[in-house]
Amino acid sequence: MTSATLRVISRSREEIIAEFKHLGVDQAGIRIMSEKATFHLLKVDHLKPQAAIILKQESLSAGAETAVPRDTINLKEEYTSAIIMGTEKQLRYLQEKLNRQPFGLSELAKKLESFLKHQNKRKHSLRLGNYSLPLGSRTLVMGVVNVTPDSFSDGGKFVSVNDALKQAQNLVEEGADIIDLGGESTRPGAVPVSEEEELKRVMPVLKALKSEVNAPVSIDTYKASVAEKALQEGATMINDVWGFKADKNLASVAAQHEVPVCLMHNREKAEYHDLMGELVQDLRESIDLALSAGVKENNIIIDPGIGFGKTTGHNLEVMKRLEELQGLGYPILLGTSRKSLIGNVLQLSVDERLEGTAATVCYGITRGVDLVRVHDVKFMKRICTMTDAMLGS
């Protein structure tokens, strides 16, 4: 007689539902039990101690749990943090209970509701002009074309229209879904350029790409005036390394043109008390700027900003904890291609960072990244396709 065996099954909602279906569970049972089978740990910062105490009590009454600092009961600190633990079903019940509570807990309930709502809404079509890309169904590849003399990786290589056009055509042939066109280097220490100079660099290339390249073009800029002219010329996406914080008029431009936006995390100084807590909060501020200006939720993409306002240690920590960004509920773009993170770890020059980039791309996809921004499209496209196949994307 064969004895019973025990194995661990995957924990993503999609994989759990697939296991239920394979087992033969009826549809009603799947709907009920899938909410019980998905478990979440959520950290809450900037809580009043009174709120933390109530949150713990309500969590227990909902069948969940909340961990709070031992001295919270003393009410000595102005603010504290907590970690909520529970299944999706328990968190939905908790959210309903918090709606009726004081000390800012009703606002926390709204954020919890938003988190739960977005857990199953990540897949949709990303509209870029006449193009529709299957966001969430497979990893999308954004190919980099820098028309700058001083970019850290390929500065000066594609400053002429013909060279930039040829590079973009090559990237599309190699599998790029989007071309990201930039006219100002954003590497650390780069000298800012004027609006006039940036337009002088990108507009002739953009005109050529519009007629010669069969792919949507994203404009990599933080200036509203540059984005406005680029969108009028045919760009269909905005990639802002300052997440609408350098030029807040950019949010209105994006809303008026109804284009997707990538909001990247960035800081002037690499100083943090709580790296991931502050990174998420900074991104939430960028998201709020977008939403307040009228940008549609389905047009928002976030980027953790690897290599921007962070040390090598910070960058490694963000990579390790990429999954935490999923709590914001928006698609994630990862841009690690040839960056100093890789050079510092491997002690290699910019032109020797292919394998390091591949490692970050593969790992990022397993952690929930939806798009990757890369220079070496042919190789990274293969990495994406193979990783997607193993993950069942």
C-alpha cells in the first residue's frame, strides 16, 4: 500500500486556483477558498499608537493578526508602525471594520481596499496610440535609444538621426515592444540641458521614428514642455525619472494626451531611515500627483529607480524586496541595464555587464516585474521569453 505524500504548492493566487481546478473543486468552492488560501503581510507606517491598538484588536476579531511594538500600549510615541497578517478574506473583513474607526483608520481602510482591489487587476492592454500591448500576460521589453553625447552606457553613439533610426529599427527587429527615446543624460553628475537643446536632439529623431519604425515611442523626459511637443509629434508614452516631482505640469500634459506614464523613484540624496517604506511612500506621492491631474489608473506604471538616489547596498535591497511594490497595485518597470549596481558587484566596465543585466532581469520577472528597460534587446528578449515560459506567464 502506497503511503500518503505531502508537498508544498505554489502560493500565487493564479497558481492556487489552477491547483483547485486540477483537483476538481467546483467553481463556487474555488471562489470561496481562493480568498482563504492567499496570505498577505502588510506593513503600516505612521500610525498613531491608539490606532495601532485598535488595529490589533480588530485584526484579531477578523481572524487576522497585527504585530505592534511592545511599548505601543504606553502611548508615548507620536507615531508607530505595525505589520498586518491575514488571508485575503480576513483582510476584506478587517477593511470593513476599520471603516468605522477613528485615529485615521478609516483612511487606512481605503488603502487596504485599494490594495485588495488591485491584486487581480494587473493584466490589461496597455494602449500606446495605435498599439495595444498585453501588459501582465508577458514581460514587455523597452529598448533604449539615447540621443545624447554623455549617457553612461552609449553616449555619443546615436546622436545623428540616421544612427538613432538604425538603432531603433535594430531593437524592434530584436523584439523591443517600445522604444524609449531620451535627449538628456540622467546619469549621476550629468550636466542638465535646456529645453531647447533637448528638443533639438529628440525631435528630428522622433519624426524619423514615427514614419520608419513599427513600434510605439516613449519620450524619456521630466520636462512638461518637451513632453508636450514630443506627444504632438507622435510619442505615445512618457517616462519620467523624477515621477512628476521635477515638473508637476508634466502630470497635466500626460492626462490631456491620455498616454501611459512611467513614474520612477528618485531622490537628490541617498539617505533613508526606512528604505522600502520611504520608497513606497515616495512612489505613492507620484501616483497621487498623476491621479489628481486626471491620469487614468490603467495608464500608470511605476519604477523603483535602480541606480537613482541609492547606494549599491540600497539597490541590492530594493532588488531583493521588489515584491513589496506590488502592494501599490500598478505594473512595475525595472531598469537595471548595464548600471553601476552590476559594475560594482562584478567589478566590470559598462561594456561587460550583459550577464549581470540578465541576472537582474530574470530575477525581477520572478518578483513580479511587468516591463524591463534594456540596451541589449536581443539577449534580454530571450531571457524574458524563457523566464515567462517557466513562470507560466
